[in-house]
Amino acid sequence: MKLFADTANLKEIADCLERGAIQGITTNPSLLAKEPNADLFEFYGEIVKLCKAQPEPIPLSVEAVTADASEMIEQAREVKERLAYEHLNFKVPLGNRGNAKSAWNELKAIHSISRFMDVNATCLYTPQQAVMAANAGARYVSLFFARSEDLGLDATGAVSATRELLDGRAGGRPVEIIAGSIRTPKQALDAWLAGADIVTTSVAVMQSMTYHLKSQESVDDFLKDYENWAPGQGPGRPKAG
């Protein structure tokens, strides 16, 4: 199971990488809009620099900024050429104009782009969407978890069914399931247990996953007991006498 950072903030990305906390990064236009205005490719280039400085490959997903499927293909070519990062993925939303015809055209974009770079099919809510995207050539299928729950849908069941369907799929390239739109540590756990290969979430959620009140109480007890046993002899302190 892997953890990706869902952010476009350079400091957050650097902090996560310094801690070895993540194995990848996902961005989207809304996350970009939270950052200071900048040249798109220069901004992506800064993220790529952080990724390239790591000893292990860090997949980076950047999303199309058009609703037109043909334009997505051209954007993907430009992104690949200008960023020149081996582990770059292009995110294609499925059904971004809210109708079946649009989604059908986006399958063509996924299929075309997958011939020259990895595709992350995003904005998925159902196992059927995930299978269609995988068959078109997607390397990752991103199911929206919390947003599904907001609609009263069975997000855990969708991930589990997608896992079963993809595991039983004959032929084709390997496909990893990303659980996105994760807002709580419990949702992250539920997604992993349901079969998601990857959870992508905010740094705030990751910080919450790291902390537990009882862990802090245990550490405080240990240090208090040691201080009573050997006053003033903690690491970095002068020894008594």
C-alpha cells in the first residue's frame, strides 16, 4: 500500500519527501489555484526538481486543464516534452462534461495518451468507470472516496469491487487503484483495506494519521519514569556528579 500527497504546495511536498512519508504526488487544477500565480511549466518544473532529488522514483500526476478530449492529447504531449520527467502521469477526468458522450471521447484521449505516457484516469465513482479506463490504457484509476460518501454511495464497496474486477482482468498492463478525495484517517484505512493500492490525501490528513493522543501519553510516561530514575541524565544533559 502506498501513500501519495495530494497537493501542489512546494513546501508541503518537500516536507513529505524529507520524512519519506510519500511514494508519489497528485495535483489538480483546484490545488494549483491555491498557490501563487506562476507560469504553469515553471511551477511544475519546481515539483519535478524535488522529485528528481529523491533516491526512489516519485510518480507525479498533473491534470488536463481543458474539457476538450482532443486538446487533452495535445496538452499531454506538451507536458511530457517540456517537463521531461520519466515518472510523469497525465490525469484525464472521465465524464467531465457530465454526459456519456463526453466520457466516451475521453476514453479515446486515455487510449491515445497511454501510447506515449502513463495516464491517471480521475474523477471516477464506479467500478465500471474504472474498468473502462483501465481497458483504454490507464496506468492508474482514481476513485473519489469522500465525495462518493457525500452522495450516499458505497465508496468502500466501489474500491473493493474495482479490486476484484481488475485482479480478474485478463491481459493488459498493470493498473493501480488510487483512492482520492480522502478527508480522514479512517477513510484512508477503509480504502486500503478495501484494496486500494494507493491513498492520496492532504498533508493535514497525513499528520492526523501520524498522531494519537495515547501515543503522546505513553511517551510522556516513559520520559517521566526515566527522569525519576536518573535525574538530569537524559541524552545531551550533563551527568550528575
